[in-house]
Amino acid sequence: MVKHTVAVCNYNMVETVERSLRAMLDQLDDTFEMVVVDGGSQDGSLEILRDLEDEYEMLRVVSLRPDSDRYLGADRNTSFEASAGEYILESLDCDDYYDNIIVDFTDLYHQIEEQVDFEFMLHGWGINIAPRSLLLDVPYYNLGGAEDRDLWRRLFARDAMIWLQHDSIGCSLGYEKSLMDEINRDIHGKICDFQSGITLKSALEWSLSHPQYGIVEKDRSYPARQLKKAWDFGTHLYAYAKARGRPHHEAPEQFKEKGSVEKYIYENRMTVSDIEETYGIEIDTDRLSKLGQKRLVK
């Protein structure tokens, strides 16, 4: 009986999607299914998905028409709605390779869940799990650049997020964005931040001076950081103007300032032993595989 859904979104990932999905599918047991939402791919990756669907009984593909007004957040919501599992593993990317860790991560989640009295998302490095009911109650907004940060803010505001600090559970399969792709992604992310309720004042202050938490930012040299300040200041002004004519959502009061959620994560992320101490619970790490103990337990 299906209890867990691995929910994945694909859009034009023909070079990586087969290897990525096979790595995930081959480690799942019969309590899992996988739902892949294709956002209108035109590069041949949908055909690969259909072939994999024929090969793997646990895989279902949902194909959407291309729509320039629909972003990743909406596609993720579609994957949740199509899921049959009571629990959903989400934000696994089809341009990443995942080591044999998904079942261990799921077991870790359930050990915590059995001993606390609230719904939550367990956030990991490239893998998250939460009750389907929670993800339907607190869905992604139709954003395509900062949909993750927005969801983090709203889940943290509900005390419905546990951020697990652990080692890497896989690797990138080599999908590299061009410089123009990176520029567009950066600007679009800033537009989405303003759509999500981030204030202009805080964004401009953040541009000129802010701590480096290492949550979503890259490490840069001192000269590069100075250039980035000017870039961020100018592009935040541009992004604010572009966001004004788009749908707007209110951010939780404690997370309206740019960088506030990254600071919160930095101060509240936990190892397995931290989780045990914080919630007064016991986690049996011997239930995990040797690889799971190595990657998930610090």
C-alpha cells in the first residue's frame, strides 16, 4: 500500500532526468510511489518519462501544457494534488543524483513524528518530507525564483519546520546554467521576494551590508562581494518596480525583512542529537543503514 509519494518536477532536463529518476526509483520499496509533473518539456524528456513510466509500476507522469504564466511553485502543487501517499517527499531535483538515502530519511522523519504532537516538514539537503495535508494547507505560491524561501517563511511562522543539518546525500549531474540564466534567475528571485512580502527598505539595506549565513548564498572573494553589493542594490530597485504589477502575498511579520529567514535557519538548524535534546525524544539511529548513519547523523 502506498504511504509515501516522491514528488518531482521536470522541465527540459533531457540530459539528466533518466539517470536521476532511476537512482531514486531503484531505492524505493513498495510503500512508495513517484509522481513526476512535466511542465511542458519540448526537449524529448517527456518521452523519456513515458518510457520510464512503462518500466516502473510505481511511477506516474503528469504532463502539463506549456504556460508562461505557470512557474515551479504551481507545478509542485500539482504534484502534491496528484499524490496518493499520506506523506510527500518533495524538492528532489531531476538534475541531481541521489545516493541510497531516501528510505533512511523517511524513517528518520517518522521516528520524530511518532514522538511529537504537531505536523511538520523535515527539511534536508536537497530532500524534504511532510504530510500531504500540510503541503495542501500551506502550498507553494506560483513563483519560480524564490518559492522555496517563501514556503520556509510560512512554515517557520507556524512552527511547522525542522531544519536538519547533515552531510550531502548526492551530487549534481552536471547541469550548468549559463551566465544569462544565472542573471535572469537572480533577478526573478528578487521579484518573487517582493511578491512574497519582503520590504524594499530591508532589501536595500541587505544589499549593502549583511552577514554571510551560507544558506542560499555562494562564497565569494572580497572584491566580488563589493561588486555584488552594487549589483544587488540596483537589481533590487528594478525587481521592486517589476513586482508591483504582479500578484502579492503577505509575509509573516517576523520574516518581512530580507535575510531574516536565512538568519533564522542559521540559528535554528539542528543535527539529529539537537533534535533529540530540543524535543525530549530518542531516535534509534541503528535503524538507519550505514550510509544513512554516515550522511544523516552528525
